[in-house]
Amino acid sequence: NRMAERLETFTQLSNKLAAGASFEEIFDYIYDSFHQFLPYDRIGVSLIDPERKTIRAERARSRMPVKLYNGYTLPLNKTSLPKVIEAGKPRIISDLDQYLREHPDSASTRLIVEEGMRSSITLPLKVEDRVLGALFFSSRYPNAYDWQHVVFLELAAGSIAPALEKGLLIGDLVLTAIIGFSKLAA
């Protein structure tokens, strides 16, 4: 039964992609539909700018007030994400308070803890050999994630990264068209 629910969730995600859903629609669908498979109170996606060597918080949804806001940007080398992305596997932080004590310079972890999050799982987002960024699921409870969640996210990764990439590309095309039309009208 759980496998059928997962299959239905991924089928709906594929349908949204085929219909040309935006990045925001894909992200919101993931937020609204993955609760049955993962315990989370917040999800966020951050994208890597390989030219500037930065990572930028692109979107977040939470049951709590968001402090790690859209647009928050850090040099990539000031985060632990290069190691996570290089490993290519989801990473679990079971106790964000302890992680912050061990990494007191992590401003992004401090903001997540201030939001009330106590554990997280990070999914590196790659399409073929291109690194897009990372998707974060966070819970108000410590030790919320285990190997079953990692297995689910590894299965989901094949759908999530291309879905977000396509949504971002469509958004960029629309923005480029709007800018082009505004220049023509000026």
C-alpha cells in the first residue's frame, strides 16, 4: 500500500512536469504531498551558483516563521554542502542544536534552529553531472529521520531534481520574455 502511495505521488509529480508546472508549483506539491513519507515541518531548496561559488536559499515553506529567507546567500565554502553534494547521498543531522555547538560559525544552521527546527535531512540535487543545489526537510523534533527516509529520498531524487530544474528553466524563460517585452515597450 505504501509503495502504491509513493507511485501515485511520483505519477502526480510527473504529470505536473508534463503540464509545464512552475518551480513554485513543483516545490509546493512536494511540500504538500511528501508528509505521508517524511516527518517535516519545513522544507527549503537552495541553489548553487557555480560561477560565483555561492549557494542561495531559493524557496522555503514552514509551519513556523521562516528566518532563513529566500535570497539568503553564502559562499559555498562556508557551508558543509560541498561534502554532501560530493557524496551524492542524503545527509541526516539528528540534533541541530548539537550540530550548531560543533559548528558555531554556521549562520544558516543558527537560523534554522531559531526557527525551531531540531533535525534535518539534506538531499543533494543533481541532474546528470550538474549540481543544482540541495533540498532540505527539517523537523521540530530531534532524531526525526532514519535510513527509511534516506531510501525514500534516494528513490525520489530522480524525480525531484529534474522537476525543480525544469520549473526553474521555465521561470527563467518567462522572466526573460517579460524583460524583453518591457524593453520593447520602453
